[in-house]
Amino acid sequence: MIAGRYSLDREIGRGGMGAVWLARDEVLGRQVALKRIGLAPGGDSADLERAQREARLAARLNHPHVVAVFDLVDDGDDRWLVMEHVPGTTLAELVRTRGRLGPDAAAVLLGQAADALAAAHAAGIVHRDVKPSNMLVTGDGRVKISDFGIARAEADASLTQTGLVTGSPAYLAPEVASGRLASPPSDVWSLGASLFHALAGRPPYDVGDNVLGALYRIVHEDPPRLDDAGWLRPLLAATMAREPGDRWTMAQVRDFLHAGPQAAAPRPVPVTRAARHDEHSTQLLASSGQRPLRPPPPPPPAPPATAAAGGTRHRGRRPGMLVPVLVGIAAVAALTVGGFLLGRGGGEERAGTGPSERASATSVGSPGSPSPPARPTAESIDAFVRDYLRTAATDPSAGFAMLTPEFQEASGGLRGYAGFWGDVQSVEVQRVRPEPDGPSVEYRYTYTLTNGRSVRDDVALRLTFEDGEYRIAGEA
């Protein structure tokens, strides 16, 4: 009996974080899955952080295609993550036993995964380990995304700082393989790589024991293509595109898969507001003393006919880029090999872009506003947060200028930031709880997207205060 409530039945899985058991909740009379935390070599603290992260982030997602996390309990020296039990298999096992899937069957399964990941991105969460073995498939064809253990709220770099692996080698996006932080477009690549696996019956990259070689190929070679992908060929080209800005959003991927064989390639719209406001943003940053932003790349074009036919053009690289990329690959390889080896016991490697996490900094002392306070106050923090949310929703580049330079970089630059805020139509603040001693702030608000969907979120942010001016430094 675990925590006086859960009766263990049998072990049903094992991965880098520990064993997963089928259990019965004696209080509610239902089956649950329990994941024991802290069995991986190298210490319990990082595993504990992952468990708490998974519980916290998964709790923010109430979605039919996400494995629900019910509780995190202690039993003696062990900690257990209590999750929804999903009877069935994984997409990886399904392909292994039944062979590769046709385009229509693959679209039905991957469309459900894309639906879950689009909801995660809208809630400010990047999964960072999207792969077929994290897609649970029930007997009646329902798909649920699992293992948010290395997921993070967008712009929260703490997990990377702990030295944990940031994904599974065969499905890593090129930017992640070269050492950069994962972002929503990174999940898009990984979903495309998972689709490739389903259609081809094998991963897009053969990792084997040569992790470094696989990472090098991911970064430097043209993405692999399938000649027999049928109507999904444009989707493979638009997800497994080397440049993050050339990929569709997860919502566009979802809509394309749901539309079926008659689907038309969507127009890439999420960064148009960022492009329009780039010059204004640069001026804002210059006036605030921050380093100027690099102009974002142009909006991604719809997949060309050549891409649909399975061909891509090799992109040139500027001189001098090879050395830092190799250094990045070596660093990520060290982390990835560690996570890969930790997951070998179970036969697989086990290892947000929300409105709030990208939050802000405006000057309290702008023309027409009250004089800037000499020290943080509850009133000025309240006013700052409300002003930030209004600004980000109406002018993403101006909202972006309210972040610290470090938080701007962690948010994926202006392009990544506007990828979310460009689709926000309005915001409504329900409550603000300032903490001047931090300074920090907690608030609850509802944002409405251009498609009419409304989402309520609770946010906690760290602030900086200098010369009467607040900026958002990260998630608290």
C-alpha cells in the first residue's frame, strides 16, 4: 500500500525516471498508474525536480489527449507520481508490431497528439520530448501524450541548468541538437519526426551508439523525406524544416491533419505582427538601453510544390558558424548520452509559450504617468502587470521590450514571443497579488485568442526593479 491509499498490482513500464506500476486507488476505486521517482543513478534531487515539474505542468492541462496527473505523494523515502492509467500501447510499439502506417491512419493518431500539443503551447508549455514512445494509444484508437517530466513553461531555463537531457536524440530539432533551448517550433519538428516514424516504420535518424554522429546529421544535413508519404508530404516538409521559422505552428499542423486528404496547406500567419512591429521594437529596445534585436526572419512561406514532392534545397551557412555548432552539439551530446543511458533499462530513452511566462517590463515613469517609485510597491507592481498584459496583447513587440534581455533570449526572441501573442485578441485580469520584497507577482487572467477560444491561467513571475522601472526576469 502506497501512502495508505494505492495498492500496487504489477510493474507495467520502466524508464529513466524509474518504474511505472499499475495500482488501485482504494479511496476512489479506480485503476491508476504510479511512477516511482528517484531510482535513476546520479542522485534524487534532479528526479524530484522533474516529478514536481511534471505534476505542476500537467495539472495546467486538462485535455482529453494528455495523460492526467492526479497527485504527487510520499511513502517513506520514495516519492510517487500518481497518474491516469491508459490501457493500451505506445505508438512506437504499435508500429513495431504492426508495421508502418498508411497516411490516413497516421493522420488520425498524430492529429490527436497535435491537438494536445497545440493546447500545451497555448498554455505556455513546451513538451521537449515528443516521440512515439510518449504517445499512448488505446485499443479504440485514442491517443494521449505522456511524460511531461522534461517539459517546461516557455522561457524557464532551470531544467537545462540542472544538466538533464533535453530530449530523445532521433527526434531532436536541429536548433536543440546544436545546443539552443527548445521552443514550440521544436515540438513541431519532433511531431513531424514522429509522423515520419509512423509512415516509414523507423525513426528519421538511426542513432544507435553514435549519438554525436546523429546530432551532427540533424544539424547539417537536409531533413530526410519519404517518397510514399502521400498527402502528408507537405506536412513532413513543413514540420521537419531546418529553420524554426519555416515550420507551421502546432495548431496549423493539427488543423491540416484533421482536414484529411483534401487539406490545403495553411497560410503561415503567427509572426506577421512581429514582422510589422520589428522596427518599432528595435527603437524601443535602443531607447531602453538594451542590446538591439536581430531582425526576425521573414514569415515562413507555405510549403512549395518542390517540398510537397519530397525535395528541399540545401541552405547555405555563413562562414564561422561550424565551430559554435560543433561545440553546441558536443555539449548536447554529453547531456543526451547521459539521458539515453539512463533510459536503456526500459528499452527506450526517457529522458511554455504562454502569455504570462513571456511577461514584461514597462517604464512606470513614461510621459503622462506618475513619477517612478523609489522602491517597489504593491501599487506600482499591480499597475505594471496590468499595463504589460494590455501591451503584449495589442503590440507584441512593445510587450517584448518589457522583458529583461536574458528572458527575451530564453523566450525564443521576438519571433517566438510574437508567435503566441500575435494570436491573442484580448486579456482580462481577474486578480493581482504583488510582492514588493521580491519583487515578484502572482496573477490570474483570461486571454482570448483570435479563434474565439478563451483560456484562464495563473502566473507567478520574477521582476527586476532599477531606476524606477520594472522588467520581467522569469517565472517564479
